[in-house]
Amino acid sequence: MMSRTHDEVEVQVQLQAGMEPQLHRYAQEKVTAVLGRTGRPVLYARVRLDRIANPAATRPVTARAEIDVNGRVLHAEASGDTPYEAVDLLQDRLQARLGHERGDHR
């Protein structure tokens, strides 16, 4: 079996009911951009967005990612005031996590 590169892995995005559909593409693009820098086979990538129903909650939106990089599963999570902010923060977390895995200590 040939290993797939990040180009061939479609990032699976799961949105909580009621979230705007364009978030799906936004999250896919942000996570795919990070995966493009790994230089290693990505076996799968999943992102999930959830919103807490409590209107008083601070940073009510949570974005979670689970990515299998060459057999090693990485998890990342970020919360924001909006789904877009949560995805942006998740992208930063993933970038840092993948850089750490690779040994890029800044």
C-alpha cells in the first residue's frame, strides 16, 4: 500500500448543527495548510467544531483536531469567541505541535 501525502488526504470537518456551511471549507483550508508543512505522510485529519449553548460562556466555540502523521496521532484543541477565531487558533496550535514533533524549537 502506498502512503498518502497531505495533498491526497481530505480533512474531515464536522460542524455542530446550525453552524454556517462555509466554515467547513474554511477549516479544511486552514488545516490543510498546516499539513502541507509536515513533510511526512498524513494518514487522516479530522476537525470538529462545537458551540456551548450558554450565552454567558466566554469563548463558547471549540475546535478540535485529530491528525495521524505517519502513525502518530496528534490532538489539538482551541476555543474562541467565533468559529473562525477557534479555527485560526487551532491552526496555530497544530503548527506548533507539528513543529515540536519535527524538532523545530524556536
